Amino acid sequence: MAFQPQPQEEDLSPQKPHSTPLVAQRIRARILAAGARFHANDNISAFIQEGELEALQEEVAARMEEVLQALVIDTSSDHNTRDTARRVAKMYLQEVFAGRYAPAPPITEFPNVRRLNELMIVGPITVRSACSHHLCPIIGRIWVGVLPNEHSALIGLSKYARLVEWVMTRPQIQEEAIIQLADLLQDKMQPDGLAIVMEADHYCMQWRGVKDMDSKMTNSVMRGAFLKNATLRREFLSLLTDRHD
């Protein structure tokens, strides 16, 4: 006797509620609803609610575990990689990409009581960032030149380093990174002139590709008086040259 398939009974059980969206999806939805941008070098802290950063870190760790599995790395019996996914997630969110997820550091500004109007140079400030093409390290130095006016707000020396770190601890392209930094400093200080020079090693060249160990990239941004006044620009750049020697 041939087998007769039994008719399927209709499932009359209550429908399960939709699962809660992943925290990354919730954050992304808020950003899109606000019409905001979330490129690699953007700060998205305004769209992250309390407790979500910890949940996002767990989510990144789970996805990183999937990446390791796809690379055919045994994370179960290899004691060296057993916690790698968790470590990498913590490194990304709390360290090397922290500038994406943390609000700007508190910066105390004070008035230019002495009406300083001479060139000030801060640096070199150590830069630690990552190339947004391959997530390879970018390690270098930054110099900042400021020409204040009597209405400028001044900031303490250590605050420059904090602002540099906040901007640079995101996946960056060097040319865009110093523009972001210049916009930030210009907005906070309102000087007559602002100049930034950055020199860095790019490990996407040293570690992969052509494996060139000696090439560096140097670029600059000039604003206000530094752009208009060639003498001031030469003074700034010559002082940097003296510091290199």
C-alpha cells in the first residue's frame, strides 16, 4: 500500500512577536530618521542611548566571531584566539574607534584677556588613527598654528591633544581628518588664522601592497591669515622645519 501523506494541521498557536531589532539596526534607524550621516569618520554618539554601547560591543563581538569562523580559525580549541572576537570588539568601540561613539571631550575655553595676537604653535601631537580603506594603523604627528585675536577663545595645551584624539580615533583618510580637526578648532576658538600640518606613516602601505617602509604622507590645512598672508605661512612652516632638524 502506497504511503499517503497526512494533511497538515493548521497552526492555531499565537503568533510570536517580532524579535527585537539588533542594537546596530536601532541606532542606524535613528540616524536615518534624523537625516544625518554616519560615514566611517563621523561621530554618532548623539544617536546612542544609555546602555546601548555595551550591547553594541557584544553584537560586534558576535559578528567578529563569525569573521574568524569564515577565516577557518579554530576559536574553540586554540587558546590564543578563544577570546579574540571579544578583545577586538572592545578595542574597536572603546579604543581605536572611540571617537565615533563618545561625545566630544569637555574643553574649558577662556577669554583672551591679554589680547594675544602673535603666532602660537602646538605640537607635535602624536596621532593614532586607522585607514578607512583597510582599517590599518595610521601613526604620525600633528602641528597646530593659531593666530588669535582679542575676541578669540583660548584652550589649554592638553586640550589640543584631547581634541586631536577624539577626531583621529575613527576610521579616517588623512586629508579629511585634518579638515575635520580644523573645523573643530576654528569653531571653538574663532582665531584670525589657523594652520594644521600632519605627517604620518600609513601601514596599509607598509604592511600590505607595495610594502614601502619609508614613505610618509604630509598635508596641511590653512585658514584665514595663514591662507592670505604668505609671510605668516612661511614663518609657521619654517618653525616646523627647525623642529624637524
